[in-house]
Amino acid sequence: MQLTGAQIVERNIVTGAVVAGLQQQGVDLRVKNIRRVNDKASGYVPEAGKTLIPLTEEVSLYDDKTYVLKPGYYEIEFEEGCNIPIDTTLHIKTRSSLVRCGSQCYSGQFDGGFHTDNMGCFLHVILPISIDKGARVAQALVFESYPVNEKQKYDGQWQGDKQRN
């Protein structure tokens, strides 16, 4: 079953949310920072061991408020964080306003046990776009699932913002 925006915030699954971001079945996510993925670097997904992600580069703000983005691949860091209980999963979905401007957010599933102060996703910009810092560009959707036990909950390499350190 999918939770409502109010249930998601009441259960502290999404942290740092604002009232304007509560939706019927989700919570809007606001841009904290955007970094461009270096297209000359490459990631590596091994058969076993840890994934290596490409390096990212700062994107300068125009007027201290707006990111002006050319087509490419970017990493978004959100104002909101998460604490995923062992009986839920979280998915990030692009808001339709962003899709209509020629961009799409991508993220894997956030598993039970995962927590971070600032969630993130990747942004594929197809058409040039300007995005204000604090703009709502995606939505966190949370679904109930069969619970995992303590030994099965997420405790991987991305736990607690390790990818940004």
C-alpha cells in the first residue's frame, strides 16, 4: 500500500519536509545542490565489491539562486532526508513540471533500513533548463512492504551520505 504525504511525514520517513510539499500520496523534494557528473570520468559496477561512481563538479548559481543547466547528467542533493523503516521502501519520481521542461530524475529504490540527512537522485537534462535552489523537482513515494529483519536491513556503501564524503 502506498502511504499518503501526511503519513510519510508523521512516521518521520521523510525528514525536513515543508507543509507546501505534502501531496496526496507523496512528499515533494526540494533542490539543495546540483553538481554536474564529469562526462570524462567513468563509473564502475563490479561483479563483487563496491560500485565506483563518476566524479562530479560544482555548478555555479546564477544570481545566487538559479542553476542554469545545459544538456547533460547531474546529481541533485535534496533538502529532505529519510529514515526508511524495515517495512517500507521509498521511490523518487520526477514531478511533471520538470518532465515538461525536458528533464527527468532517476534513482534506485531506497530500501528498509536506509537513512540519510539529504536524499539525492540523478537528473538527465535533455533541453536547457533553469532551476531555482529550493525548487520542488521530484516527489518521494513510500510503499509498505513485508518487513525485513535487523540482519537484512540496508547497511551498504551509501548509508548516511557516504557517497558525498
